[in-house]
Amino acid sequence: MSRTLIDKKPGTVTLFAFDEGEGLSEHTTPYDALVYVYDGSASITISGEPHGVKEGEVIIMPANEPHALRALTPFKMMLVMVKS
């Protein structure tokens, strides 16, 4: 489930919720993105390197680098995409 809170020319803010085992398949975006973890834990793979994240942590996903996400537990995050 996702809900976009802000969708403006300079960037977006979107909330996501995943059940355990759900996720996002590998993809790239032309923009840097910041993930703030509200609840749970997940594995975020960036350019083939897995990163474990949990509640209260932040990770940056660089522009044009392949990334994917898999929830290890029920997982909630905020994605801030910086377009300019």
C-alpha cells in the first residue's frame, strides 16, 4: 500500500506499508531518494549490496543505481524523492 502526500516539481513524499515478504522489485530512478523507516525491518538492496534497515533508521538510494526492497517483518517507510 502507498499514499503520496506531496507531489511537486522538486520532489515527492510517499508513505509505504508492506506485509512480511512483500516488497519492490529491482528498478532505478533518475533521482536520489531517502528512506525513513517508521516501523519494522527490511532488506534494501542497492547496486547488489543488501542493507538491513529497521525502525528509526534512514538510508539513501542514489540516483540511477538499481535498488529493491523486501520486508522482513510488517514494514512502514517514508520515501522522499529529490528531483531538483
